[in-house]
Amino acid sequence: MERFAYCPTGISNFKAKNQWQVRSSNPQSGNIIFFDWDGDSVSDHVGIVEKVENEVVYTIEGNSGDRIARRMYKKDSPYIMGYIPI
């Protein structure tokens, strides 16, 4: 997988390779998930999809409250921008 330090750059690179999956797609365990916290259409954060159950996406994220943390979001959360399959 290609490395990136800035989320929007990562998204642009994955889109150029037709690897980008929009929020309404069906994420799988291991997918990279991108977030937009402030609703400006610019990704602010990235994590890994741990699993998806009952329309809830469970993630593992670094730099989440200054630690690595498990989080969960409704699949249709406005914070989720999209996914990269791995």
C-alpha cells in the first residue's frame, strides 16, 4: 500500500488508481477509512475498519484522544468520507 502523510493526498492518489470507495459502499475488515470531522469535504483523520455489524462500522484509530482507540460509527455517519480496500 502506498504511504501518505496528509489524508487529502492519500485520497487523491487512491482515486487516481480507482481504489476509492464512497461512504455508501460496503466496507470490509481491513479497509482504510477516511473521516471529515468539520464537514468541509477535506479529510481530517484516518483509521482501519475492524469490522462491520448491524450497520455499525467499528474502527481502530491512532491519535484518537492522544492514544490508539477502538471507535464505532453508524455506517451512514456524515463523518465518514469513504474507504480504501486492502
